[in-house]
Amino acid sequence: MNKTSVLKVKLKEARSDFSYWQNQSYEARLEALEQIRNEYTGWKYDHQQGFQRVYRVIKKK
């Protein structure tokens, strides 16, 4: 049995998500950010975006 509840509130009375994200670990926040970034690049560019340039580290003497 699917029991769901919906609470309707006015937009001005809605609570902020700030407190929720403040209570999450930094790993969870970074994971959510990475997921949002991947969804955006998939939507915007229709593929997985990689590095724009390739860098080489050289040793100077």
C-alpha cells in the first residue's frame, strides 16, 4: 500500500533548504553537486564533459 502525504504551503511560507544542507556531510553535499553538474552537462551538451585542456607537468632545474 502506497501511503504518501502532501503538504501545500504558500511560497512565502516555505522553509529554506539551507538548514537541510547544513546538516549533511560535506561528502553528501559534494556528491549532490556532482550529480547536478552531470545532469546539467548532459542536458546542455548532450554528452559527458571532460577537461578542456591537457596539461603536462615538467620538471625544471
